[in-house]
Amino acid sequence: MTCACSRRRAELEAEGRFDVTLHCTQNGNFEELQCDQDNGTLYGAQYLRRCESVAFSQILQRKQFIIRGHTGVTFADTLCEFDGSHGRYIIEGQEYSFLYMARWN
């Protein structure tokens, strides 16, 4: 166990990068890259899971609003686990909602 994925993600977020979509395993390592042995096609390097797809979309939308001069636009925060699945809770204004989502989401 090297925790390389968790460490790299923490470094990027410390630099202000919140558009990071690295997939980490539960022990902090990178998820295994999958390959089609017949034709050498790589799978798993550029994919978003359901939760991080929503979160990433919100980040891009916020940037577009700011670029166009709109301020005060808010979204319900989408919190994802490091493996791309839904976080344990979401925050909407002053309210917290606890979730249970299967790890494959």
C-alpha cells in the first residue's frame, strides 16, 4: 500500500484544483487501469462515475457563470468519495442529508 493516489489527490487539491477526478481504492492506491488485451485499448483512465460527473459539471458551470460576470450562483454541494462514488452526505444551505449509495455509483 503506497497511498499514492490519495497523496496525489491531496497535493492537487492543496494547489486549488477541485476538478480532480482520480479514482483511488479504499487503501489509497490508484485503481487498476484496465486493458483490452486483444487490441491494446486502455479503459478506465478517462471516466467519471455518477457522483463525480455531477460534481465536475458543477465546477465547470460555476466557472462559466464567473467568466460571464454572474455572481452569487449556488449549487447544492455534491461530495464524492475518492473512488468517485457518492459521499456519505450532501449539504444544501444549512441542511445536511446523509446518504447511502452503492459503491458502484
